[in-house]
Amino acid sequence: MINQARICAEFARQAAIESPSYQEKLMAEYLKERFSALGASLQEDRAGSQIGSQSNNLIFRLAGTKVGAPLMLSVHMDTVGPTAGLVPVLEDGVFRSQGDTILGADDKSGIAEIIEALEVIREEQIPHVPLEIVVTVCEEVGMLGAKHLDFSLLEARRGLALDTTGAEHAIHRAPAAKRIQVEITGKAAHAGVAPENGISAIVIGAKAIAAMHLGRIDAETTANIGRLKAGQAVNIIPQHLSLEGEVRSHNPEKLTKHVAQIVACLEREVNKADIMVEGQKIEASLKVKVFDDYPAMHVPLHADILQLVQQAALTAQVPLQVKAAGGGSDANIFNAHGIETVIIGTGMNKVHSVEEEVKVADLVKIARLLVEVIRAA
Ligand SMILES: [Zn+2]
């Protein structure tokens, strides 16, 4: 049923089109042509100009050939780097790069699987409900495309996102994340001549970080300080420190609680750092910005879309394990907009590295699963 040579050629063509985030123009042009050849119509939103990308999000539609609720399939067209000079190599049934770039199986394996499934649907004239294929831009830089997607263009209230590693699981839960941006201001002074007149922003930050609960906090919560910037010279007491971190949790109360713990550590150390210089009190100060990075997703185990995928997996004889994930993706955004979306693995592995790979057998397997999902939807 699945044409292995065709899906391999499709994947290789796409992988060879470099499309790092923000520079998706050539990939978008290719996809417009490719989906048009499959009989799909195109709608674009205006996300590109809003986020500074070369392309908008693309929505391809295939009219239903049977009555039923529309189904969304989602993928992203951008990749991480490095991509310069990317050449996909197929050896012993596995696609890899030449070793000095990523491969881009994240997420082009998913796009190739959708295209192959649509080829089969057409060849075998399999009746299907209306299909909405959403291809986003700038997923890899904070789901910017999905966050700016014009959701009024979508009718589907259920969907699949093809965008995770492996080819044996469906993800129904993912955490929410909050970002924390911090500016600590102390007081600059000559470190050798008058250190007692200075307040080191680095020392305040270091003490605060040492008291924070970071790393894995529990099974559903993690926290990290990932960026730190400070200092001008070794003989100057540093006046400014900026740091940036995140907390992720499947549980909204824990998310709030652990952000508060981090902020409390900062406040405590900043408040303790005052000094007196010539009878005058000099105080350190703190600015904290907390913002929502992405919302949690939680598709209940009894949800229709999950039942549909599991049933299709049985038919296609693809063992599929339902589980939770630790990261956010476009699917978090779709779920928050009322499109109940489950993520499935595309076969991509070792992603975001030059060792990224995808097995041909997995491309075929997931394309087959998609055919059965579309048939049963
Ligand atoms: Zn991805």
C-alpha cells in the first residue's frame, strides 16, 4: 500500500531544501506546489510578517469525500541548524546527513508521511472527512508560528501533530512552561581600591541561585536557570546581572509555586545586600518578569482522537504506547485553542544534532498508520 521508493524520494527532496527557522521561503514554495499537485487548496495566514519569518503558516485543505467532522494534521516546516550544505544520505535503510549538518527529519519526516498517506488515499480512493493540514513556521524558536496562527481559518476540533521522536508512541500530555527574566542591580565600585563601596550583583545572583530548587523537582515538574550575563572587568564590582530561566509542570499549581520559590530566593538575597557608604544606605534592586511560554496540554485517555489513533494503530499493526512528554510543541498551542490534538512519533531520532536520523521502515510505518487514521476518522 505504501510506496517506499516514493516516500524516500519525497523525504530526500524536502531534506535537501534548507529551511532553518525564519528562512522557510523555499520550503514553503515547495510545499505549495506539492500539496497543490495532490488536489489540496491553500490558505495562508499573516504570521510571517508578525514574527519576522519569510513564510506564513500554510493551511492545506482537502475537501471531504464523506460526511464527518474535519481532521487536522499538523507539522512544522522549519528546522534547527546547522543546515548549510545539507545533503541527506540514505544508507542501510537509514537517512542521515553527511555528518556536518542536521538532517531535518524533525519535522520533514512528518511532512513526507502526510504526503505519502494522501497519495495512497487518492490512489485507493479511500473516502475521508475534510482534512486540514497545518504546516507552521518557526516552531523551533518557541512555537512562534503556532502562537501567531490565525485559528479562525481552522474548522477542525481534533487533530494529530506529527512531531516527536521514535515511532512507537502517542503523546497526550505535555507540561506548561513559564519563563522568568531577572535583572539584579547592585553598585559598581573599584574592586581593589574601595570594594566596601560596592554591591556585587553576581554575588547576589549566585547566592539566590544556590538556594533555588532546580533540575527535576518531581515527576511532573522541572526548573532551570539557563542564561546568565554579568560583569565588565575583573577589577570592577559588577553592578548588573541578568538571568533567565524556566519552570515547566503538568500541574498549574506546582508551576506557580516553583516560580514563586525562585522569585523568593532572589528577593531574599537582594534585600540582604544593602550597604552603608558614608552614612548613606545603598540598596540593591530587583526586576522580575514572569511570562507564560506555552500552556499545558492534556488530552483525556477517553478522548475520541486518542481512541481513533489507537484503533488505527491496531488496524495498521503499529504498536503505539500512549504517554506524557516533558516538552512543549505546537500541539500545546492547538489544544489551548480547542483543537484536541495528540502528538505521534514520526520515526525521527537524535534530533537537534548532526547525528539526526530516520529509518525508512519508520517512515513507511507511520505513513501507513496515517492512512488508517484518515480512513477511520
Ligand atoms: Zn519538531
